[in-house]
Amino acid sequence: MVAGIEKACHRCLSHIAGNAYLISGLLAFLALPLTMAFVGVKTLHDCPIQPMIPLYLLVGGVVGSLKVSLLLYDAAKMRSLLSKSVVIGDDDDDEYPWRQNAHKYHVHVVLSMFLFIWFILGNYWVFSVYVPNFIPPFHRPQDYCRKSLYVFSVFVLALAHSALVLLLCCTICLYICSHVSTRDDYGDN
């Protein structure tokens, strides 16, 4: 039973990693964290009312870029392993070449957990000063935030919320489809 699940996971990972669209999509997605880091660096002192907003963009952009770069490296490594396994054939001792990258699993988990916690903190920092003054008031010159910085931060958070909702919907659909197909395979209603 476990070997069958492992073989199905291997086939699924092989198809995903072997897809050139995945690598193209990851390269395109790399633009967002790089832009976040750039905006964070450029506007580090432009939001005195909540100085953590530019820091949120900077750290999230750097760690996000690292995460996407590791995903790109893993996908490229998987493509080379798959092409090697096609040349060698199925006589290879290691039936599952993706196991060679299994030690990186923990790095991905730690980075993902950090990014999720950083995302929650970013929500707090950005929305705790929802619609701040964009022009420094005369009587309190520290109570403002640069408009382009704040709007970009809200955009990044809205994009992340949309991605989480989409991921949740896809997970629910996969769960429902797996249960429906399992019941039909065994003749249950």
C-alpha cells in the first residue's frame, strides 16, 4: 500500500517538475519577492507611523526570493534526474530519484513556516494603521506613511490572501474528487 502511494507521488512529482511551464511560472513569480525587497530597501524610512511595513517587505522579499530560488533549483535538478533516468532506464537502483532532494524538505518547511508567520505579522502591521496620512501633518510630522509604499503593501497582502483562498479551494476540490473517485472505484454510492 505504501509503495503504491510512494510510486504515485513519484509519478506526480515527475510530471510537475518535468513541466517547463512550472519553471517559467516560478521565474515569473520570482519578480514579486524581488520587487518586495527592492521597495522595502528604497522606502526603509518612509513610514514612520509603522516602521515595520518596509521591513516586512524587505525581509519577506528576501526570504521569498530564497524560497522560490530553491524551488527553481529543485525543479531543475528533478528535470536532470528524470532525463538521466530515461537514458539509463528502469534498472537503476534508486527507483525514486526525488528522494535525493528529500533532505531539502526541512529547509522548505522552515522557510514556508517563517513566511506564513511573517505574512500574519505583515497583516497586523499594515492594517493596524489602515489608511494612514500620506502627507506628513504639520503638528506631528512622524504620523504618516508614503502612499506608494502603503498601497504596494496592501496589494502584496491582497495577492497573498487570494493565493491562500485559491489554494484552499483547490485542496477542497481535490479532497472531494478523491473521495468521489474512491467510492466509485469500489462500487459504493
